[in-house]
Amino acid sequence: MDTREVLVEGVKVVFQVMTNEEHKKMLVDMKSKEQPEAGTSHNIAVTLVDEKSRKEVMDAEVSMKVIDPAEKSQIKTLKADAMMKYYNAYFNLSQKGKYQVLIVFRIGDKKGNAGIYYDRS
């Protein structure tokens, strides 16, 4: 699993990128019935943490855009997972190369955006 952190507008954004195989193993260990979405290769999760309270924010709206090495985009609204305290979705990162992973989030009337690069070798 590849984990990166970014601080935006008083919110710590933690990105976690894992292959569907890694994610499936984690789901089995947690006794979850969830299965990776067909046609995808990776699960990308985002944890939002309020910098002041240090608590996970679970009432946000989060959208993610993943731009692949050929500059094609995938855009999804992330779903909240209250048990894991993150937002996540499945994406197809089948090509080798550098991906740009961007989010836009809204917590109440506060908006923010953050991004990372993910290298798939």
C-alpha cells in the first residue's frame, strides 16, 4: 500500500493506494463481503482529518479524478466507509507510469482540493 499525506485548509488528507489483491485480502481479514468493482485494478482511499480536533471527518462530500499516463481521466464520487473512517472507490490503473490523483472535498460550507502523484511500475 502506498500512503501519502497532504495538508489543505486545516484538513490533513491521507491518500492510500492499494491493488485490488491487497484490498481483497484486507476485506477478507475484516470478514467483509465487499468485492472489488469489475474492470478495476486498484482501490484508492482518502482519510480526512481535522487538524485542530485530530478527528476523522465523516460528513464530507468527496470526488476523485485520476489521470492516467495517457492523460485519460476517471472521475468518481467516493463512498464513505464509517467503519474504516475513510472514503474510497475502485479505479483502473492498469498502465505503467505516473498517475495524478486529485480530490475535491466539501465539509459543510468549506471546500478544498488536494492531489498526489502515484507511480505504477
